[in-house]
Amino acid sequence: MDNLIDGKLIAATLQTETEREVQELLAQGILPSVAFVRVGEDPASKVYVGMKEKTAAKLGIQSRLYILPEDTSERALLDLINDLNNDPSLHGILVQAPLPSHIRQAKIFETVSPSKDVDGFHPINVGKLMLGDNDGFVPCTPGGIHELIKRYKIETRGAHVVILGRGNIVGKPMASILVQKAPYADATVTVCHSHTRNIGELCRSADILIAALGVPEFVKADMVKPNAIVFDVGVNRIADPSSPKGSRLVGDVDFKAVQPIAGKITPNPGGVGPMTIAILMKNTVRAARMAAGSVSKQDKTH
Ligand code: GUN
């Protein structure tokens, strides 16, 4: 059944476009450069940062990895970020979340220079997104889903979009994008969370359902309207004695049960994940062009 939204394929197309832009910048003597900052040894964060490094290298983007120990003070992390902010040869800064609990995540994100904030987490970029000002950086996962919506020409105007999850990384910025008065937006957006009543009923009324709540296989077949478009953002590790590792990764959607009902659905892995990284690379190159003073209107994010 081919109703899959092929994030891998679209991410590869985006990467080819970004690679071309890197070549153009190199020809002007500019090497796009991004710093990845990881605090502690969270296994998932190690994997994510590793994938980001690998993709950057493939596209000709320079990346620098900073690994700080779990017990790093907030002050030390802020000092590093300030140094990176002041380094003119560096265009993008990404501090991998989650951070240890003794570090205030919001304080860290608001210290990254807005012009190097390729994650789109700085309050100025969050505010610009909310205001519909497309000068800022858009967070990578919602940006990636929006790109899939555009490239698959999914009609969002007047559609009911239900977002499961109200996090700052996916749920809230996703709502900000899709509620805007704009093509491939103009949606009626409902954001659901742990206190939402009648969540099943709300999901069943969705033309587009975006699951980003971090609960393994939360979305079941009876929560999906026939022909709805389903995006699965979840990456959850669950115990599975029959798998070699003793555990395996599942999404927030019960894919097997939901695929036959959905109009289109993202596989997981291979759907939203590759898009997140592709948008990060696109944001980095845009930051480099902005630093060089060569960003035109068409480069804007959404
Ligand atoms: N942790 C989970 N998703 C993300 C992301 O998009 N950026 C960062 N920095 N950390 C994350």
C-alpha cells in the first residue's frame, strides 16, 4: 500500500539543494560552519548529534562538536555559548536538548545569538514565528513537517489539524506555522495535551494529525478519520525481549493499524526524522548567507 510520505526522499532532495548553496558560498570564500554542543552522555542525544555531524560533513558544512560533562555548571555552558556567539567564523549554534536538570534550558536558548539560532528556540525567533515574520529561524522538526506538507501539496487551508503534544520543540511551533495566514497554512489548529478531554474524539475529527507527545503507539486505528494525513514525530524506546538489543524504537502512532486507514502517513523511521536534519542544514546555510549579507526574500523560511 503506497500511501507513505517519503521523508527520506524529500530530505535527500533538500540536501542536494543545500549542497549547491554550500558550493556557492565556498566560491565566495565562505565556509558554512555550525557548532553542536552536547552536555552529558544521553544515548539518544549522542545518536542525534552523530547524525547531524555526518550530514553536515556530507554537504560540505563544517561542524565543531563540544562535549561537556554531565556536571557542567550553567555558567560554564553560558560562557561557551558566548564565546561561540563572538566567533565570526561560526554561523550556527545548536545545544542538544534535553539538558541536565540543574541547567535552565530556557536560559541557555535565550543566550544563543538569534542570528546563529539554527534551532529556532531563541525567544526572538519564537516570537517572529508567532507573528508570521519569516525573517527568523523555524525549529527544525516543525519546519520539516511543513516542508513535507508543501512538497506533497497537502491542502491545509481550512483543514482541521490536530497536534498531539504542546512542547516548545514541536507542538507549539507547529501550531504557530499552520495557523498563519499563508499558503500551506490557514488551518484550524487544535493542540492536545495530557489534560485534554475527549482526545480520541478530537483526533477522529482531524484532517491532519500530528503526533508529537512521546507516548509509544498512542494513536490507534479508531482515533483516525478515514483518509486523514498522519505525521508521526515520536521516537520511543520500548522493551522487546525478542529483539537482539532487548528493546526497539516505535513512534507515537500504531503504524500497522493506522496505515490502512490514513490517506497518507509518515513511516517511522524514515518520515519526519530525516527532515529535521535536512532543515537544520538549510538553516545553517541560511545563517551563513545572512552573516555574509546575501539573503534575499526567496530564502526566507516559510
Ligand atoms: N532534542 C530533540 N529535538 C531537538 C532539536 O530539534 N534540537 C535540539 N537542539 N535538541 C533537540
